[in-house]
Amino acid sequence: MMNSSEKLSSHGRSLLDRRSFMRNTGFTMGALGLADLLSRDGLFAKEDPASFTGKTPIRPAIDPNNPYNPRGAHFDVPAKNVLVIFCPGAVSHIDTFDYKPSLAKLHGKKAPFAPALTFEGPPGNCAKPFWDFTAQGKSGKMVSGLLPNLGKLVDDFCFIHSLHTQTSAHPQGENFLHTGFTMEGFPSFGAWVTYALGSENSDLPAFVAINDPRGFARSGKNNFGSGFLPAAFQGTDFNSKNPPANLARPKSYTAADDRATNDLLARLNGKHLERYPNDANLAARIASYELAGRMQSSVPELMDVSSEPESILKEYGTGEGTELKREYAKNCILARRLIEKGVRVVQLFNGSDPSGGNGITNWDSHANILKTHAMQAEIMDQPTAALIRDLKRRGHLKDTLVVWCTEFGRMPFLQSNGTGRDHNPDAFTCFFAGAGVKKGFSYGASDEFGFKAVENKTTVYDFNATILHLMGLDHERLSFYHNGLERRLTNVHGHVVKDVLA
């Protein structure tokens, strides 16, 4: 028989064994989960892009006193500027540019491929496109009647029909499209480009975000933020309705007074820099204030779209339709003017965050897609087509890359409400136009119902790698050292889609 101390010891070991098992199991499972999350977000030191690719990062030579000085690309390309037209809310690819006649066979029936649940719940029946598709242009591209004006320009477009993304939530989807990460705090595409290339115009920001008249998209300023890059490379937010704040000179203050004040400030700033010659933050802050001063004279003229010929105003639609369409049309003219002035990156938004209480504010169509998509298309189609056509007529498409994009697509079946389409991260369509890309070309494909990308599947990393390549930048070498890692837009992923290159 065991004595009492032996019994206690045995009983204690049993208790400790059970507790240790539960504790160790919990730690192990937690560690595995943490490792997976860290790996997905590239937070392991072993995922240093420089060592992963075997390529040496290229550091742009940035003058802190003038961070927007033009800098050379990694290799020669025709594109000098990029115009990004972003449609937040997830445009339905199967109702716009991705023709799926097979959907008619399943119209009103349960989709055999539908999952039990999608983003907002159980799916309903399949639905064919809400608008008829017709062949457009010499290429014969099938385009929905929802976008008749853009449809006429398909011979200038290069479509990617096989895009897919990592998330079906709007804020994270916007983050991922613009920054390469679903989390916030990472530099946007525009910030990376201006960090690398600077700008051709010293009197305007290198990167301008022309937000929707209704406000920001869901991910807000993260869509055009600088993240951990120097603050000078974040996008400057304004549109035709709301110019940059504090540009107007007080009426009691003459132009001569203004010049004299600026001259005095320049001398004082110069002396301040002499005292702190190695303070890059001070130099960047002074440079930003000096740019703001120059913008007082450059921006008011830029914003006055009423000086455009009547034929141009009519072409863009500034005097017709809803107020939202008229304001967006003016934003499109502003975008063209910024490109003409040599602004490196112009980002044009068509849609905002629906939480603002302004009714239909973007392409998100969980209910009554016939109404919601029709309203957004009425705002976007004519002015956007006019912008691309105007850029081409003036010769700017030779050196401007146009990117039309959205964060993900929509399902080929309806939601249980029978009127809207849910989020689809597994297939969506975007297109390029202009410098460096093929014309009248389609790359990749979704399946016969538009449910999943199946042919030449293209990740968002690939998409962004291709855009950087078209701007003359190697996505594997454009990086920034932050918190012990060489960070880049494409993380440790991405391949240039060479088939779309002209």
C-alpha cells in the first residue's frame, strides 16, 4: 500500500499532467494560429523581400528639401503618369464587362455550385445579367448596356477577367487593393509611385486623390495614405467641389504683401535649416508648407472648370443629370487637368462610404441591383468615357496609364431577398488603357457563370506588380526598410502579367 505522501504525490502528478496537457495544447494551438497570421501578413523576418527574391532594393535619391524632385524609373517605359479610377462597393463584373450567356440557363434556379452561405447569408436563385450585352468596337467585345459610353471605347481597353482577392469585406478589400495588405497602416499604391518617381510639377502635389462628392470610400484616407513612408508621399485630398483648405488669400492682403511674406518665410526657414542641417523631418515639413504656398496660385486656376469650352463641358456632362453626376463630371475634368500639369498619380473615386446617410452612395448592391447599379452607372459612365476619350484626343494616353478598378466582384446568384447580388472575392474584372498596354485585349477568364476565376488566375499582387512595371518600377526591388523588414507593395508575392504588355 502507498502511504499518504505517495498518494498525494501520485494524485498531484495526475493533476499536473492533465493541466499541463490542456495548457500546452492551448499554447500550441494559439502559436500555430499566430504563426499563420504572421505568415499571411509577412511579419516573419525570413520573409524579407530582398532575400526572398535575391534582388537588391533600389533606394530612390530623395532630397528632403524637395521630396517631389523627378527621379528616374528602374527601366524605360512610355508611362509618365497614372490615373486610377476606383469604383468602391464592388462593381458586378457579370452585369458590366464579363459576358456569361450560360447564366440564362440557370436563371431563376438554384445554383448547383452555390455555397451554403455567402457574405450576407444564404444565397437565392441564379440571375442572368440585368442588362443586355452587345458586341462593341472592332474587337467585338461584349459589353453590358449599363455602360454604353465606356462600351464604345473597348478597342482602347485591356481587360483582366480573372482577378481574385483575399477578402469579401469592403474596408479590407479596399486596403488590399490599394496597399497589398488587408490591415491599415501600409502605404498606398500612389504613395509608393511618388516615393519612387517624384513629380514633374513643382507647384502641385505629386499625388492627388479626387474624392467622390459624397465623401470618402469605406477605407477612408488609407486608400491614398503614405503608411510608414515619409508623410510627403500621401495623397492630397480635394475635388472640384471642395478645393484644398486655406488657399484663398484674405481680401485685405495684396499679392505684393503675399510675396513679401513668403520671401521672409523662405529666409527664416533657410536659417532654421542651417541650424539643423540633418533634420529630414524639418526639411520635409518646410517643403510641404512651401508647396502649399505655391498651390495658392496654381490651384484656383486649375479648379475653375468653367473656363473649359462649352463642347467639353457638354461632352463630360457637367450640366446634365443629377447633381452627383455633374460634380463627378467636374472631377473628371479636374483629373485631366492634373494629368496635363504633370501630376504623377491622380486617383479618382466614384463612390463613397454608405454610412454617411446619403442613400445610395456606391456600387454596393445587396438589394435592388437594378436601381443601385443603374444610379451609379448614370454618374460614372459618361464622364469617365469622356475623360479617357479626351486624354486620347490630346495625346496623353501615350504617356498616361489608366487603371479602372473595383475591390471585388458580385455573385452570379441573387441573395435571399431576390433583388441584390452578394460580394464575390473569387472573380472580378478591371481594365487598363493607355501607355504600355495592349488595346482591345482580354486576359484571363472566370468560369461559365462568373463565379470563380479559372483561366490565367490573377491575384491583386499580380495586378499591382503589373501596374508598377508599367510605370517603370520593379515591384521586387521597390521597397522601404521598416521595423526590421524590407516592405513592398506586393509583400513577398506577385508576378507581372506580361501578356497584357504592348
